Amino acid sequence: MYELISAALRLASPLALTALGGVVSERSGIIALHLEGVMLTGAFVAAAAAKATGNAIIGLFFGAIAGGMIGLLHAFLTQRLKTPHMLSGVGINLAALGMTTFALRQSSDLYESAPQIAPVVIVLLAALGAILVSFALSRTTVGLRLKSCGENPGAARSAGIPVARLRYEASFFSGILAGTGGAALSLVGLGAFTENMTAGRGYIALAAVIFGKWSPIGAVGAACLFGLGDALQVTMQTLGWATILPPDLLTLLPYAITLIALTLFRGGVAPHALGIIDGDDS
């Protein structure tokens, strides 16, 4: 049981960090469909930086910053160019997959082991992130202003709140969190980047945001549930269940849990201005 819980926490931590980023982004009014691309970019840059410098912490830092840059790109596309949020998110995800795959095939070094980070570090980062994001959104002026941008940007702007600037800042911080989650995938355990290594985890993180009712603690709790499903399928394969059930069927377990959770448990009310293109934000 201890091994199962330990594995669940290790596998849930990248999802939790990414889900926290999704909460911040969506609370500001920007749909976080780009999380898959942010995670993938963070994982690639982190592995490359760690391999180049020989330092996993530096790799983690650059992975987080790369995620923040993708977050800013998403904000620019949706807020400045008025691109539909869904279109921007899908475009970023596809671009990240194509670019990281191409770059990986041009550099065989990333297949080799890079310096690694202890899983407990990522678990602690996820726990600390949940506390800080929850406190910031509910107990600080910046957090309350940020939520007002996602609920009623027109009223927020009338009150003198810089809606566009706050959304850019929220998207950047969201990208940092999700980029850190992606970096954890390549720097914990494996120590290398593999093609499409996120394998849909960005979408699972977005599902955790919805399942957690756009609450930081709720999103982290949902991420832990999905992480438990991932750990369970690994444990079942280790115990020999792969001889009874097809291995591919066991691999689908965390994704099946995601679908069942979203089907059976309705999320809360999304921010009212989520995904709405605001013509005054430029």
C-alpha cells in the first residue's frame, strides 16, 4: 500500500502543478486548452538544459520559464489578436508536439539520461503551490482582481482594474506552473525526454481543473485521483495482471478514470467570462 501511495503522489505531482496553472489561467478568463503544449515544451527544454549544464535544478528552471513563454504566447493570441481560445490552445499543442518531435530527432543526446530530481522535491513543490495559489486567489487583492477579470471584465475595467495586463500575468504564471509540471516528467525517474512524453496529461490536468470546480485544492485533489489511477495500472502490471488483461487496456486506466469522473461528477460553475473574446482588451 505504501508503494502505491508513494507512486500515486509521484505521478500526480506533475498533473497537480499543471492543474494549478490551469486554475490560474481560467480564473482570469483564458481557457487553458494549451496545457498539453506547455507541459511538452517544459519537458523538452528541461531535459535539454539539464543535459547541457549537468544540473537538474537549472533544467527545472528553464523548463518553467519555457512554459511561461508559451503562456504569454497564448495570452497574446487570445487577448491581442483575438484568436478564439480553443483554436489558440489546439494550435499551440500541435505546434509543440511537432517542434519537440523534430528537435528530438535532430539531437540524439536527449535520448540519454540527464541529471534527475528527487520525486519528493516535485511533491513538495505541488503541495506548496496548492497552498500559495489558494491563498493568493482567496485572500489577496491581486487574486480577487484576477477572479473579477474572469467573471466580469467590463465591470473590472470600470473599477480601474487593468484586465489585459492581469490576464497576461496570469497566463505567464500559469505557464510557469505547467512548465514545471512538464519538466518534472523528464527530470524525475526517467531523466530524459521522449517523443510525446506527456501523452495527454495536459488534457487530464484540464479535466482536473473542471472536476475540481476551478478551486486550487479541488484541482490538486482531482489530480491525485488521476495519479492514483496511473499508479494503479503500473502496480497491476507489476503484479502480473498484464497476463490476464491486455497491457494496453491497463494503460487506459487513468484516462478511463478521467472520463468516468467527468461523467458522474458535474463540475462547478465556470468563470462567466471564460473564453469570451473581449474587444476592449488590447
